[in-house]
Amino acid sequence: MTTIRLDGLAPLPPRITRLGELALDLWWTWNPNARNVFRRLDYTLWRTTDHNPVRMLRLLPATRLTDAARDPVFLDLYDRALTELDPTRRASGSWWSERMPALPGRSVAYFSAEFALHQSLPIYAGGLGVLAGDICKEGGDLGLPLLGVGFMYPQGYFHQRVAADGRQQETYERLTWADVPVTPAITPGGRPCVVTVPLGRRTVKVSVWRVRLGRTKLYLLDTGLDENAPWDRELSARLYGGDTETRVQQEIILGVGGVRALRAMGSDPMVWHLNEGHAAFVVLQRMREMIDRGDSFEAALAEVRRTTVFTTHTPVPAGHDTFPFQLVESHLAGCWGTLAPHRDAFLELGQYDNGAGPQFNMTALALRTAGQVNAVSELHADVTRKMWAPIWPEGSEAERQVRAITNGVHVGTWVAHRLALLFDRYLGPRWRDQRDDAIWDRVLDIPDADLWQVRQELRRYLFDFIRERGRQRWTTGGVDAARVLAAGTLLDPNALTIGFARRFTGYKRPELIFSDPERLSRILDTAKRPVQLVFAGKAHPADDPGKHHLQRVYQRALDSGFGGRVAFVDDYDLHVAHFLVQGCDVWLNNPRKPLEASGTSGMKAALNGVPHLSIGDGWWAEGYAGDNGWLIDGGTHPDDAATDAADAEALYTLLERDVVPAFYDRDNDDLPKRWLTLVRQAIRTVAPRFTARRMVKEYVEQMYAPAIRGTEP
Ligand SMILES: *Cc1c(COP(=O)(O)O)cnc(C)c1O
């Protein structure tokens, strides 16, 4: 058995030697027993480290560990967690092993520029990363031999603070390596994995880190080696931090370096899944390998097509990387090798003119080289087919084959612990294995009083969290009193709470609800039926309009005219997201249709009994069932201003006529019966369908299976 050394960690007592290994396997984040191991170990540290067991083990006095090794309750949790972990890693009896019995030793590679796994590993910005993280977790649960490939960003994504005038402040913090759940990837030859990637005329060294998530392994590329020039060391320092030139270099590292890293680790994946266009240079490196072995360009391209799967995530043009040809050519100069005679043919695979002249487009490259392509909702698939129509000959087979695989969320990660216990009681423990969709009908049997009690508790957890954050900013953050109030410290833990948390950007219309401030004030500030709004989210560092939206929303939170009923929680991340999607009463989403490809935060909320109040865009066009939330529908209009006005009107009307009355309509026991019906329907309709379980199975059956068929003996 391999022993894992944690730097600076006190030696573990013999009875609990695998505690370090458990802390380093992010599988603990969604396994209830494993979570309880660390909660039981030291509840205060668990909270003050924002649930980071690696850091906990570093800070814990040795005596606490020796005590734990003698505590029967702790040992029972510890033993149970490890008894579950080992078979999970082997995937024995898993869905995959039943579905694909004849594929020993082959893997599925999953490339993504970001992965959101846990707040202690800040290598994600938002929805794309959360989706990638949830796929890795679910893939493991289903037993897939999944190898994720991404970046280790030692400075991560930025931390957000908001200045007194509402401007977003961005700071990058160097990671404390000893607190991060990663270890060096070790090759089959027993050496730390380091690969080289040619960039222009030079060569960059890339070291590889490993993250474990039960069955899934994730390899993270890092250019921060001393042997590299200072500017090359910075290439992987930050997520989405650089200019176009940094970006193209990062993408060469991810694609070319990622394939080389997998080879160095002895892997030969049978499926190569590209999550968004960022990793499309995988195709270049793989074609070069095949031509090295004697294949023709055409044969290599055909083989790549057979085995490449591509997921596109956004209809917004800025979400698709384009580069001037000359920039791509100069940075790829050292990458061609035996592909050099076919250089022009390869570059043509990425050529696309989006109106500004032909450029090298990463999405075009992926669309032309992946045999299986999917968009992330039904609506998004239609939009994608139209948007990229010039890529395919009209009416061609390829065009029709943009599949719709609607996103889903990882249930074990997103369901609140308190609610999970309620499900255990009324649905039976089988709900956790998600094998029987009908089990969710039993949500209808949960008594009003029990369900309401849990919903109230979850709202209170949210306000405890918000107040504690406000207190920290006040005592140590150098923040003035007005900003402490704007952070939500005046919110009422019993009032109807509407959450809006997502990236701040124009098409998501964060200010829509403020279109008519007087009408909104009347909705919010009624003595008997108060309503409050909680906002959170970062604006991309280069998105100035997004930052202006944020600033104006923040100024509403500072405005006493809204009676302390509007709040902005800063530094939105996975940790904040958990409190918000579980603790709000309503989840608001009002993008300009059809620009929200799917959206996932509303699924997380609904799963926790927080009904969705949303435009019928993305997943809600499929998810809205009439009685499980509300549809904001202002109709179609010739221009944005008219659409916005009509959608705002529809939103206010829903709030006034439906949402607020349903919440405050109480029976003699002070129970909101009508509301609880919505809560139950939200859970019952979303929990079996909009999950990573359903999504990953669809990936396997619709997209991986055709690639695998050619591989099976
Ligand atoms: C779920 C999630 C997102 C994505 O939310 P959308 O509704 O898809 O915009 C972004 N950031 C974090 C931290 C999340 O948890």
C-alpha cells in the first residue's frame, strides 16, 4: 500500500493511519460518513478551516489525534468511511462494470480548463467548472474509469471584495500548498511526472499533480517549475487571468501537455472528451502520434473523430476562443513534428469567420474533429445548430447530430445534510443510490411540519453564515459599518428570501428586478409580508459592463430606501453557493433568452426544495412543470429594451400575485401549506431528472458508446 506523506503533518496513530489518505481523497466531500469523520475530529476547526481536512490535520494537536484513535464513535465512522472508499475505488458492482464489462484497463479522458471540486482547491471560476467537477464525482460513483485533465492554478481564480463605492476588487492569493488536497502524480516508473511542451521556439516543463475523487483521478498541469523562465512559470498561475497570447499558450499546454501527461502516466484512453473548446489542441497531439506511427493525415483524422467527444457550453460569442492565425502558428511552431507537412490542412480545421475575418477558432476545431458533439439543453442544441451552421454543409448529418444532453448536478454534493436525513426517514436510504426514480414520489408523503422545519433551519444556517461573514469583515477586513449591513447582517431569518447568485454579466440581467424601484420597494418592505433579496457573484475581470451591474446592485444593498432587505454576499464560491442554494426560499434566474445555455444553480436549489422563479431559458424550458416553480414570460419583442420591460413586468406580477401570497398564506399551525406543495413538487420533479447521474449515463450511452464500440475486443 502506498503511504501518503502530508508535509508538516504529525505522524498519525497506527489505528488511524489512513486518515491522511482520506483527507486527500475528495470523495469525502460527498460521503456522509467521511464528512462526519472530520466533523467529529474537531468541529471548531472544521468550521474555521471552511471544511478543509488537509489543513485541519496540519493544525490539529497530536493529542487530539491520539484521543480520536481511542474514541469508539470516531473509530466507527472512520472504519465505515474506509469500508466504503475501497470498493468505490475498485468500482466493484458499479453501473459501468455491468454496462461495459469487457473493457479492463482502458480509460475515458475528460479535459477541462477548470474543475470545481471543493473550495479548498480554487481552480474554477463558475458554472463550467462546477459541471466538470460534478461529472468527475458522478463518473466515479457510476464506476467510470475517468481521468480528468486540467490545470493546477497556484493562484487560482480571484477573491472578490467590494469597495465602498461598489467597485469589485480582485485579489489573487498564492495557495498554501500544504493545505491543498493534491499530491505529485507518480509515473508507473516511480518518478514524479514531468512532461515538456514546445511553445514557439522554446520548451516548457510541466509538472503534474494528482487529485483523487474515489474512482476518478484528476491530473493537473503546472508550469511553475524553477527550470522554466519566469514568464513560463506564470502561464498556469491564474485561471482566465491573462491576455490572448497567454491564453493560446495555456491552451497548447492543456491540449498537447495533457496528452503527454496521460502518456507519461501510462494511460491509453479509449474516449477523449473535450469540455468546451479550450482543450481542442488534444486533437493536434493525438494526430501527430498517429502520423508518427505511420498513419496518413486522413486516417488519423478519422480515428480522432471516432474517439473524440465535444461538449459546447455557450451561445455567447465571447465564450468561444478565437486567435489570429499568425499567433497560433507562432506558438505551435515546435508542436508539429510529423504533422508538419499537413500544417495547413490542420489549421483549416480551426478556420472560422464570425464576421471579423477568418480566425483560428477553438470551437470550430473541436466541432470539426469530434465525432460526437453535444449542447447542454434542448434549447441550446437548437441554438448551437443554427449558430455554427456555416461549419457544416446545409442539412448534413453532422449538423443534425448536435445532441442535447441537458446538464445535471451531483446529488451527493448539493443536497443539504439536514434534508438528506429527512429523505432517509421518509424515502428510505435507497434514495441515495439513485437507482429508482419513482422513489422521489415519496417526497409527497413528508409531513408539512417536518418539511417546513427543515426549510426554516436551512434558511437560518444561511443567515448564521451571512452574519458571521459580516462580523469577520467588520473585525478583520477593514470594512466600514455600511458595508457590514450591505453584506446582509440586517436580514430577517423568517422572511421570504429570494436568491440570485451567478456570474455578473449583461445577458443574465442582474438588475432586472430593480427596473421599477418603487414597485420593488412595495414588494419588499411590507411589515407583515417582508421579502428580501440576496445577491452574490463575481464579474469576470475583463467584463466592465458586468462590473457596472455589480456596482449598481451593490449600491441598492447600501441604500436604506430598501430597508435593509437587499444584500450582497461577496466572494461567491462553492462554499457560499452551498449556503445560498440550500437556504434561500426562491431561486431567481432572469437571463435574456436564449443566452443561458443551461444554468445549474436552479437545479441545486430545486433539489433542496427551493422553487425556481425563472425565464424559460436553458434547463427551465424543460424543467418547468406548472406546479414546481414559476415561469417568467414577458413574450417576445423586437428589441432588448422592450423585452426587458415586459420580463420585469411579468416578474413583478408573479411576485405580487403568486410567490409572496403562497409563502405567507399560513394555516392555524402557522404552516404554509400551499408553499410546501411547491417545495415538494420542486424536489420531486428535479431530483430524478436534472442530476449528474442522468447526464453521465447519457454521455456514456449516446456519446462514449459509439467511440468504445470500435475498441471492444
Ligand atoms: C452552480 C454554480 C455556478 C453556476 O450557476 P449558473 O446558475 O449555471 O449560473 C457558478 N458558480 C458556483 C460557485 C456554483 O456553485
